[in-house]
Amino acid sequence: MINSLNAAILVIGNEILSGSTQDANISFIAKRLAARGVELTEVRIVRDVETQIVGTLNDLRSKYKYVFTTGGIGPTHDDITAECVSKAFGVPHVIHQGVRQEMEELYKARGVELNAARLRMATMPEGCELVKNPVSGPPGFKMGNVFVMAGVPKIMQGMFEHVETMLEAGKPMLARTVRCNQREGDIAEALGTVQKAYPDIDIGSYPHMFQTPSLSLILRGTDEAQLAAATAEVAALVKARGEEPEIV
Amino acid sequence: MINSLNAAILVIGNEILSGSTQDANISFIAKRLAARGVELTEVRIVRDVETQIVGTLNDLRSKYKYVFTTGGIGPTHDDITAECVSKAFGVPHVIHQGVRQEMEELYKARGVELNAARLRMATMPEGCELVKNPVSGPPGFKMGNVFVMAGVPKIMQGMFEHVETMLEAGKPMLARTVRCNQREGDIAEALGTVQKAYPDIDIGSYPHMFQTPSLSLILRGTDEAQLAAATAEVAALVKARGEEPEIV
């Protein structure tokens, strides 16, 4: 399926690459993009290293309609995402006066000092648009086709509510799952025949170990009628082997 | 830190990019590589699309010492990883007679037919080395600097036992975590000063929402003495603010 409404996620953070933190943002964004009809085509996870972030950003933003970054926008020395976006776009990295003012008011109310470290969270690529942060205060931003969000899942999810309103909407990706206990190798040929007959439906086969049902056949596509027809054919090939599949 | 013993993971599978499956392999491999002293520098997740897999494989294998792929080596139509590796390396994609014979014996004992779909799991790049699969039968393989493993976590983990023995060993990455309830913005400047004093120790700051302790300061490096000294300095800056941190 060719889709011009496509996207990539860039996860920025040593904590994921060291295995100390399990990413929770990719699957959240993936599901929301699918519902909006935006195809998530690629994900990259990189270290907190400027050259790697800038190079990857420039590669992804030239290839995809939208790029979503998570991580690296806090007040500490390892939070370098915003500066890297400014470098990638070749624009000045400047204090956003509106954000500065909001942060001053917010922190005054909390009795917290707006020091140099916190001011870094108001420093952004010149010309960016803000992304609202309903959870913790300092906003994310949109620069060109790049949306910059926090790495903490609750904050990222809050920001995504606003990000979503800035995206074009395509045809929502619909999905059906046929669950059964067939061995993949027994149904592979018949399944491949159904896939060939429905080139616009994406059919995936996912075995599970030590689980019942042991196999999930997932069908995805934007055309409800085609999806229903392909699902019926997949269900039929399971039934032909004497098993009643579960369709969800 | 510059490390010539570096690596990338290539996760292959629409199920991750659609959000229907949460990846569990990245953090497993990341931890094992850290313990072996191999730096995981990058992760990419791509679709089950030949051009994307081949292009990404060629990019990663030219950049990194090791590339680990997960997913796409089963018997169904969406399992195209092995073919893509052959294409990336420009070698014939052939039935491995040793694997074929083992699979014949294995499936005969199980009363399962070795049909054309299952034979695809014995079809590999000419000249590859096998990676043992102690869990489910059909092996993975190593082609050049690329290790090809299953996507099902239990099977991948079994294969990794063998993969690990084929990797050079570097200095194991050691880690300490200083847990506390400081606000990032309050300690950011002092933390940055410690980071500058210890350029070979990687210090990351990770806030947690709705948790106590609310902040993890993670220090990583290969030199035990430097790591201990940097950890003591980070702990001291928390103590200076009147809190006794937890060090793990």
C-alpha cells in the first residue's frame, strides 16, 4: 500500500538503548496514527548525541510527511532535542517569550525558581509553533513537519491530544483478528493465496508461545468491505481444517 | 564515548508499527549487549516491505560492527527477512541442506508435513552460518555482520544464547542509579557540572510521574572507580539539598 500520509517516530534517549527503560510511546502513537489514517512507516531510536539526532532528523523529515520525536526536552544536560531541531533546520535557537512568561507565572504559583536550567525548556527553534502540555507545564513544539514531544508517557500523551489536531486525516486503518490454534506452516500457503487476492489488505500471521489461541491472523486495511471479505476467507480456511476461529 | 564495538537492532514487522504488538526484544538485547560491552547505538523498526528492509540492512551493516534483526523468519507470506538478507548481500537464496535434513527429522517425529511453506525456513543466504534455535526448531543465521533471529521473544531469547558466543567482548557497561525526589530543574546545573567532570560516564536524568522516588539519575560507564566517584558526587548534590538518596 502506498500512502502519502505517512510518518516516522524518532525516539531520543540513552535509557531505551541501554535497556534500563522500556519504551511505551511507540505503540501509543502507532495506534493513534492508524486511527487517523496516517501510516507509521518507520521508527528510529537514537542516543542523546547531537550529530546522530541532527542527521536522523534531517533524513526522516525529508522522507516522511510527519516526524514525531519523543524525549530529551527537559531541563537537564542530557536534554538536547530542541537544540538539535534548531540545528537540523538551520534556524536560531531562541527563548520563546510567550513560553517564558507562562513559565514565570506557573513557577511563581508553585513557588519554584525559573532558573537557567528551566529556561532551557522555553528555548526553541525560531518560528516554531507550540504544542500544548496539559500535564506538566512546558510545551512541546512543531517545527516544519517535525513534532517535538516529551518522553515521559503521561506528558507525551497529553501533548499528542494537541498534535493530533494539527495532522491531516486520512482513511482510518481498520483491523480484524482471526484467532485460532492452527500451526502457521499448515495454513501458510492458503493464507498467501488470500493475501494475493487482496493486495490492499495487509495480512500478518503472529504465533504466540504457551498461549491459547496460539495464532493471531491480523488483517488491516481502510476499505471495510474488502476487509470483511478477506477476513471471511481467512476464517474459512481455518474452518476448512476443522476449527472454529474466533474473530475480533 | 566512542566505541568501535557498536551495534544496531533492526526490528522487522508491521505488527509493531501498527501498535498491535508491543516490542519486547529491544530491551532484552540492549541489556545483554551492555553486559557484553557492546554499545547499542541505534534501533530501527521497519515494515514487512522488501525495499525498506534491504535498504535499511545495507545502511546499518555498513555503519555498525553488528546488526541484529528480529522478526520475519517464519513460514508465512509476510516472513521475508531471509530473502531480504540475501538480496542485501547480493548472494543466492538457497535451501540449506543441513537445516532441511534436521527439519525433516524434527517434523517427522512430530508428525508434521515438511511442506513448501516450512521449507522456506530452511532457505537462507548462501554462505551463512547457523544460529541455534533451542526453543522451536528452525535456526536463525549469521550473514557477514548481520544476525537474523525470530521475532517471538522466547525463540529470540533462545537464539541469542548462541549469538552471544559469536560476539567480541568489550568492557561491560556498569550502571548505578541514584533515586531521589528532587525536581530536575533544581539540580540540573549541579548535575551538568558533574557530567562535565566525568566525560566518560554517561549521566541521564529520568523523572517519573505519580511515583516515589520521582527521579532516577542513572550513571553508566565501564570504569568502576570513575563510576563510583561520579555516583558519590551525584549523591552528594542530592544530600546538599537535604535529601538522603537511595543508591542502587
